[in-house]
Amino acid sequence: MVSDAYILGFDTSAAHCAAALLCGTRVVAMRGEEMTRGQAERLMPLLEEVLAEAGIVWGDLARIGVGVGPGNFTGIRIGVSAARGLALALEIPAIGITGFQTISLDEEAAHVAAIPAPRDHVYVQAPGGAQALMPMAEAEAMGAPLRYLPASGEMACRIARLAAVAPPGPAPAPLYLRAADAAPARDAPPVMLDERG
């Protein structure tokens, strides 16, 4: 990666909307806003604010990094779809970065990367690399300390740092480790009446 290339990283996979802009390895701008909903409305204005703070435009970006989860289903879809759309429009690579990767960046000691999940559960990635959703008590008994997601702004910085050195690959895709809470309706479909009769 060129040393003065602009890399935009952002994440909406948890209860936040976060973005960071790097120029090479230097953090040029960083924002993190805690929110449980409203990421869809806030993401693009937040990204534009980060670019404006740095005095650059969309066309100056060399690549995009986006958080792909695990986490909130809707938040993940918001971030991933925005990254894919921007990459297509700007003709630059978009790189998907997992929450586990952001936790483990610069961590040398053995640990279990952990991301809070609903109902006293946690998403984990053990030192061997296996990813799973499990009860918090079970994760705490794994024998290595749990390491959690960094603050939202720092998380966006880590996403940008990882995206800067990752080889371009397929378009980012969500990382889901549990089934969706919503289920299709089970009611029978309505009967269509024939108007000819």
C-alpha cells in the first residue's frame, strides 16, 4: 500500500456509528458515536464529516475497510452495503474486517476475542481460531482472558489499519454466528380471487 494513501474505515456492527481516516499509518480523523439505532441515517453524514475534517473528497480514497461483525444484524448490513456501494462507485477495494481481528490487532498474549451478544451470550474466537456463540459463563471458563472490542473510534482506526495491508479479495460479506431473531410469517398466504368470475 502506498505510504500516503487515504484509507477509510468504518463500523456499525454494534451500538455505535464509527469512522476513521488514515493517511498511510497516520490517523487523520476519527469519530465514534454511541447509538442503539439510527446508524443508517447517520453513517453517510458521519463519513462526509470525517473526509471534510481531513480536507479530502471521496475520490481521494484508495480503499475502504468495514466491520463485518459478528454483532447486530441490521447494523452489519448497513455498514457492509455502504462499503460495497462506495467501493463500486469509487472503483476502489472494500475490505471486510471482523470484530475478532480488531480485538486481536497488536495483542501478543494468548486471549479469547469476545464480542457481547444478546441474552448473556458472547461471540468468541479462541486462540486456535474457532468462532462460536456461547453463554458468557462458558466463555469465561475457557482458560484464557477475554478481550473485548475497543472503543468505537479506536475500532474504526483498527479496521482502517487492517484494511490498508489486506490483499484485495471478494466484496465484504456479513459474519453472522447466530440465526436471525426474525422469522418468516407462518400464516397461510391470502387467497387470490379471480375477478373474471
